[in-house]
Amino acid sequence: RRGLAAASGGSDAAGGGPGVAWSVPSNSGAASAARRGKARKGAQPAATADLAAQQKICIAAVHRGFCELQEGNSNMIVNFVPEERVDVSFTDNAAGFTVQTLPPPGSQISLLSAVSGSRTYEFSAARGRWVCPGDGHDFEGLLTRDVMRYVYGVPSFELTK
């Protein structure tokens, strides 16, 4: 557990800074659990079509939330690939965020955060939310907390609509 906490970050130093290369996180943890046949904490299987629809809703909501924040944060740059990816950077520091869909069979959402590092989320039909398969924390809550460190205002991602 100790090695996982150190590798996953939790501080600005682990999440990035000048000269840090951002990379796409792997979903090896979820894939290895699936191979072992173990259920993931907080997640229940859903139909692939439903998961794809939830991914699209999530990416659109994240994009909408960041665009609303741009009004009071002129240093924020938002790049959007519909239904696939949202990249956010800031002109005055090295911080950044990426939220992207991961393809089937996993049908997951990936977050790359300057604060929390790389995280992967699965949709929980029981909770109606994207949750971390490792500890069950909520995607929207972690993203909101991380983004608030860099912007004026409170982000509203409203992923449940």
C-alpha cells in the first residue's frame, strides 16, 4: 500500500512541474483484476453501449465545466476532442489536466492531474458515478478538488445529468 501511495502522487511534486512529460495512464490495474476474475470495489458491470454513453456524457460535462471556468480564468486553455478527450493547461504555470475515454473492453475514464497524478475510473451502475476501482473514490470529487487549486471559482462538472 505504501508503494502505491507514493507512486500515485498526492502532491504537486508527483503530479508534474517544469520539464515533466505527461503520458497516457495505463489501465493495467483494472485489466489484471479482470484477468484474476475479481470484482472491483464500488463498480458493477454495465453493458458496453451504456458505458460508451456514460463516457460521452462525462467528457461533455468536463468540457462544459472547464469552459464555464474560462470566463474568470483568462490563463486557462481548454482543448477538446468531442467524445474522447479534454486537455486543460495554464499559460502561467506548468499545471495541467487531461480527461479522456479509454476504449473497450475496459470502457473507463482516465484522469491525468497535476495534483493527483494518473488515475483510472470505472462507471458504477450502483452509484451512478465514475469511481476509482482501487479505493472507490469519486472522479468528480477528486477533479473538482484538484482544479480548485489552480482557478478562481468553483468548477461544476455535473456528471450525473
